[in-house]
Amino acid sequence: MAATRTLIHDASNDDRWFLCRGEDPADVFVSHEANRPSGGTASRIELATFLASEQGAPERRALASMIGSLVLAGQSLWSAPNPEPEPGAASAEPSPGEEASAI
């Protein structure tokens, strides 16, 4: 699998941060691309180091927001609503200690 990257934040000074995944799916990191006046070089930042950085930094807040949206998306995928039984379906058996109601 080829390495992939997703833009996290594009700063007003043209610095850019990307969430990256290497060839190994467990290789997840942040790539910071400095603006041209700063040399335009890219640096790799380990994910834990990036998340431990200044909490008010806009690039960190942007990544936290991305992670939060994944959590919400995961909840909607895994929390299916309790469907009502189909009309005419048999009712559930009472649990132990619970009396069945008379019909």
C-alpha cells in the first residue's frame, strides 16, 4: 500500500501540516512542510509528540477536530437503532424472575 497524506492545516504563513500513513498501516505521523522563506523543508513529527504539543496551536486543534469527526462517524456506524418487531412477530421470552403477562 502506498503512503498517503491528508491536509490537517494550512497556515496563513503557508506552513502546512499533513496527517500521513506510511507503507505500514501502523506508521502514522504528521508531516510539517515549512513555507519557502523558512526553507520549504518537510519534517516528520511522531503522532504522540504532535498531540502533546501546545494545545492552542491551530494545527493541533485541527487534528483533534478530525479525530473527533472520526469518533462521531464510528458511533453512527456501530450504534444501530433498536428496531421495532415486525407486526405479528412473537414477543420476547421473559427473563428469569420476570413474570409473563397474561394475554
